[in-house]
Amino acid sequence: MSDMGLAEELGELLVGVNRLTRRKLRGGLVDPPLPVAQAELLRLVRSNPGIRVSAAARELRLAGNSVSTLVRHLTGQGLLAREPDPRDRRAALLRVTPRAARRLRDWDERRAGIYREQWQRLPSRDRDALAAAVPALRRLAAQLHEETHPGK
């Protein structure tokens, strides 16, 4: 198979693994699953407490009004808190609530458990091959990040 064919297959496999993992995770949820865009915003805010709506929109590559809508839904669900920016009262600073932090932590722990379980089921030669691929996948992720977030 050509390099281009392998690159396309890798992309399809990564998407497929993520989709199947999400399906498996959703099976054991107590709360209804969050739409991907809401989960991405919560993860961004968890990583950047006090981020402004405008900065979140830039980071997520979404229109400001789209992020405002996501914020409105998440605050209504008690998952996101808006605080006035002391430097600019017109702007809001975002923080995840303890409830959202618990949901994200639960999701992360369950996802890690799924991967650990699947990892153990693989033959050692496959685990070795995947372990050897991790540095290259990190470089691929860094390359994609740099292209989508120049200068960061």
C-alpha cells in the first residue's frame, strides 16, 4: 500500500476508534451524553479556567455566537459558570462547575479503562507495535496543533 493510502487508512482508523470508544462510553452513562461541541468547550474551559468566550471561540474555531449558545446551554445545565471579567464587565470568564469536573473526570477515567482493557487483550507484538508508534503519533498531533494554532 502506498504512503498516501496508509495515511488515509490511519485517519479512518483513528476516527473509527474514537467513534467506537464514544459508543461504548455512552452505554454506561447516568446523565445524557453531551454533544461533542459542548464536551469540547468544557474540556477547553477545564484546561483554561477563566477563559473568555471570545478566546474559546478562537481556540475552537467557532463563531462567537455559536460559543455563546453553547455557554448558555451549559450554564443552564449547571455545567459551566460565567463570571464577569473584572477588567471588562462586558466580557465573561468561564469556569467548569464541580458537577462538570466530575462528569469530565468520570468520562476520562472510563475511557482510560476501556483502552487499558483493550490494550491487555492485544497480543504482545501488537502492544509493542503500538508503543513504538506513540512518538510518531505525538509528532503528528503536534504538527496538526501547530497548523491549527500557529504561534502557540
